[in-house]
Amino acid sequence: MPQAHHLLLDGKVVAVAADRGHHFSKRVQERIVLVAGRGVEGDAHAGPFVRHRYLARRRRCLPNLRQVHLIPSELFVNLGKAGFSIAAGDLGENITTAGLDLERMPLGTLIELGPTAIVELTGLRTPCVLIDRFQAGLKRQVLSSAETGPPFESGVLGVVRAGGPVAAGDAARARLPPSPVRALPPL
């Protein structure tokens, strides 16, 4: 029997993006379609098994906990204050949100997107060397020096629990799991 999720937090979808190829940035779309157990329809990271190139070369039969990448738009504002120019899709995210502090949400949080889609958060997106190839110094900027909170801020990853279309302007609601909660692990 699934656990009940409590405490609903409201936000919105700012942008959606996908890319059939394994490129660092993804092209912003009018809408994307999430497919339960797979990810974003037509995206290079969709599938039941890990599609991240580095991980797939080593253990291709691992379950895909990285089906969808979400980033809060507030991160772009903070990076802009530090001199970086980042727009939706630039960091490879599929969904850009506003009003949800994604990196501080616990493991198992359900993000309801649009009319029917639901993504369950599985971990923090670990920034890799490619982030500095995109813009020099960006990796250092997303690493946290705070003693509390996540070790880095480059979005979160999740799996699709219920499919459906998602577009800019759609609602994004977070349902936090019941206590006790665990922090999102790095993925």
C-alpha cells in the first residue's frame, strides 16, 4: 500500500525542454509528454534503465532514477547575480519550475505537473565537468559552502509515476512524504 503524501506546496512550470541527443543543453519546447516509468517522450534520457552515458557504460542494467531533470528558475537568478547567463534548458533540465525549493525537498516527494503527470524525486543532480565546459567557473558556483542544505544546487532528478503533457504555465505542486523524511542523495 503506498504511503500517503502530505503538505502540498504550490509552484508553476516556467519552461519545458527535451533533446533526442546526448547534448549538455536541451531545446525549449512548447510542451513535453511524460511517460510513466520511462521519462520524457523523445528525450535521450528516457527509458527504464539508466541512460546517462557515463553510468550506462559501466552498469547499463541499473534502474533509471534520472528520467526527468527539474531545476528551479530561482537558481538562474542567483547565477545571474554571480555573472553567469543561464536560460531554461541550458543546464540540460527537462522542466524549469518557479516557487518550489526543489533541492531542499525530501526523497520521495511527488511533483504533480500539469493535469495528470507526477514525478517522484529520487536525488540531487550532481554537477559534472561538463558544467564548466558550458561556462567556466559554473561548477564552483553551484557547489554549496553552507553547512546545512544540499551540497550543490543544480536541480533534482526523478522518475515518472504518472504520465501526461506538461507545458509552461502549468501548475507544479509538491506533495511531501510523511515523516520521517530523508534528504535527496546525490545521483
